[in-house]
Amino acid sequence: MRAHLHALMAWVEAEAARLGLREVTLGVRLALPRNLSLYRHLGYEVVGERSHPGYDHPTWLSMRKRLP
């Protein structure tokens, strides 16, 4: 599964660069810490904490990877 996600994210980043974008952003639920670890491993950084409607505490993180 992780190999598929690595391939998918490589495609997303290549497509974003092809379109002239300078970064890719995504959201990761705090309930899925392995996903957070994976995206950090791929070079994404946390840029903000967010909450789903009805919650008074962060439930997901906004992440970003700047493209070369």
C-alpha cells in the first residue's frame, strides 16, 4: 500500500510542477499518525492545525511541500 501511495504522491508532485505550481498542500487527520509520519518522510511540513466542524480541538493538520 505504501508503495502505491509513494507512486501517487510522486505523480501529484510531478503534475503540480508541470503545471507551474510551487507547492503541494494536503490535510492529514490526527487520528492517522502513520499517515502523518509518511508525509513527513516524503518531505511535507506541518503548516497549520485545523478542526472538523463540531470539534473544539484540532482534528487534522494542514501540510505543505515546496516544489523545486
